[in-house]
Amino acid sequence: MNHSIQKVAAKALAQEMRMEILANNLANTNTIGFKQDRTAFVIPDMQNENARGAENIRPSRGYGQFYARTDFSTGQLKFTGNKLDLALEGKGFFCVQTPDGIRYTRQGNFVLSQEGVMLTQDGFPVLGRGDRIAVEGSDIAIDRDGSVFVDGNEVDRLRLVDFSQPYALKKVNNTMFAANDPSVAGDTAEDVSVCQGFIELSNVDSVRMIVEMIETVRGYESYQKVMQYMDEAVVKTVNEVGRVA
């Protein structure tokens, strides 16, 4: 393949990758606690501070590296009045026990199991000081510091952690994260408050996503046209050389 066409094809492929990420962001506009992914390109041999902590780094021949990085900015808090709906105001994460280890999330629309264990919507136990949080009683109150009270008695405290920035975390699904280094457990979150009866909405700006998707489609189409013109030029050159010969 012509080297120039190869470069343009790599740029078109990068636009496809970007479209996948933008489409996933838009699909999760209404997902509680979802954090959007932002995309960018890194030119080879140039220091780029924004690339630190990036995830899903993908090589794009002819145009450096394409990467996606999660935007951890806080989404808007919405009041629900549900005592098991919790939102975090500030930096930090809830800890959740999964079969693959501890995961971290901002999605706080929890439920209770039949045994009185606090669970995520996917059925994973929410962690407290030691292990999972067990609630036996009817009146549940959770303080701003994460202390869990049942019928007026403190039974546990939510395990809230934070990490040094930029966050060395990777998405394991749309609302949960895992540490890039499994040995890193995070530190106790300090500048965070628990808001009972609230949920944190997605931080996706749907209008901006649509605009960026349109921009990406146009960019992809432009690269397609360039490849078509370059291919036609190659064919024309070969044919004319053949006639001269």
C-alpha cells in the first residue's frame, strides 16, 4: 500500500475509534454515576501532560497515538428522597466487592438484599469499615461522613477512598473502576461528603457529544475522499506511464 494512503487510513481509523467512544458517552447520558471519556491525539516524541494517566492508548500510524481518558468531574446531584440513594459531593469513590476484587464507583443508587446487605444494582456488596454493610432495621440514616445508622444505632461506615491524581484507574464497565496497579487500594477520602436521598447524574453533555459526533463523521468522510483521490492519482499515473512505455 502507498505510504501516504497508509497514513491517511490511520487517521480515518482514529476517527472510527473516537466515534465509538462518543457513541458510548451519548448512550450513557442517563446512567447514574457515569463518567464520560474524552479523546485526544499525542504527537510522537512530544511531552504531553494530558496523556498521563490515560487509558486505552491505541497506536495510530502516521498520527502519533490516539487515547481516551476518563473525565472524573462531578455530575449534577438530583434529589430522589430514597434513603438508599447516595451521592458523593467532592472527590472519592464507594468501594464495592466483586468476584474480580474491589472496584470503585460513584453510582450510589443502592438496594438491600433479602438478608439486609447493601448492594449495587448489579448485586455486588457495598463495603464498610471491614466487610459488606449489613442493615437490620427499618429506619436507615447515613451521615455526611458515611456513618450508617439503623434505628438510631451506628452499625457501620461506608468505605470511601480516593487516589492521587491523575487517577491511575481503568474502567471495567460503564460505572466501575479498577486500579491499574492491583496492589494500590487508595487512601481514605477526606474532602468528600455523602448526600443521602440524592444520586449523581452522568457528567455527559449530550449536546456537545452530538456536535463532536458530527465533527467526527465529517472528518472521517474527508479522509475517505483523500484516499479516493490518491488512489485515482496512482491509477492514472500507472496508466499514463504504461502508455508512454
